Amino acid sequence: MDIVRIEFLLRLFATLLLVLTACLVGFDSQTKVVFLTIHIKANYKYLDALSVLVWIDAAAASYNVLQLLRCLFITTSKGDIKQFSHKNYWFFFLLDQAVVYIVFAVNSAAIEASVIALIGIKSLQWMKICNRFTRFCIQVGAALILGYLAVVILFLISSISAFQLFRLYSPKHFLKLKTKLIDDPYIVHQNVLQNDLQNN
């Protein structure tokens, strides 16, 4: 199994986890009667960290869907369409790094806000709410676990992206491209492309 297919499978799994996380938090709500006829509904909109989590996970899933299409295009195409320049690999590498860090940061912020909702802070008179909205909190907790699993997979994807980029460079010279990129089935050296254009 080549590296593009491994990347495709990891991106597919990460996309599913991100969508599942966003849906579990976004569609989670629970209504309780607090006093006689007073109803209180708990949902993700009351915690800003959970709102950001839903939107960021949806955006990260959309980005991974676009990358899935790129992987699918690479595996199904023939000839020179498979080949990318090193600039494209830099672009993919930087985007993958940004996605991992942002999703990790959002999940960490959501965990922090959820812990406050779970245990409360007496000194600030913040009440714990998970003793009243148990199902809501359990579902958010499960979503956050899935979110961290998605972060681990995104880290693996980012490592593959780094490997695909830095294997193009010489191990002996700092940021100097290898001279024989033609051996790589996915990359053709820029001089070869320019010679083809000049011959036509």
C-alpha cells in the first residue's frame, strides 16, 4: 500500500471523527424542569468553547474532504497529473500543521470549559451543571474523546505530509532539492517540465 492510499484512509477516518464530534456536540441538548414550570435547556451555545469546537471541527472536516479529493485524484490519474512541485507540498504541509494545532487547541479549550461545568468553582460561585444535565455532559464528554482521537490521526497525517515534503530535499545540504527527483513517481523536477514545454 503506497503512502497516498495510507494518507487517504487516515484522512477519511479523521473526517469521520471530526464530523461525529461536531454532530455529537452540535445536536446535544437536554431540558430539565428547575422550579415548577421553569424549564432550562442545556446546549452547546451556552459554552463558547463548545460553539467554537463545532465550527472548527466542521471546518477541519471540510478541509480534509478537499484533501481526500486530492488523494483520490492522485491515485486515479495517470501520467504527469500525479506530479506536484515542491511548493505544493509546502502548502499542504503548512495547512496540515495548522489544522492539527487548531483542532488540538479547540479541544483543549472545550475540555477546560467542560471541567468547570462538571465540578464548578465555588470561589467564583460557578455552579456545576453536570449533576443536573447528566446525559448532556456524557455526550459532550464522548465527543471530546473522539475529538482527541481525531487530533492523533491528524498528527499522523501531518507526519506523512512532512515526510512527503522533506524527502524532496537533500540530506547533506540545507533546503536544497535533490537532483534526481525523477525517480519519485509523484514528482518531476522543474527542469524536465521546462524541457518538455520548450520541445513542444
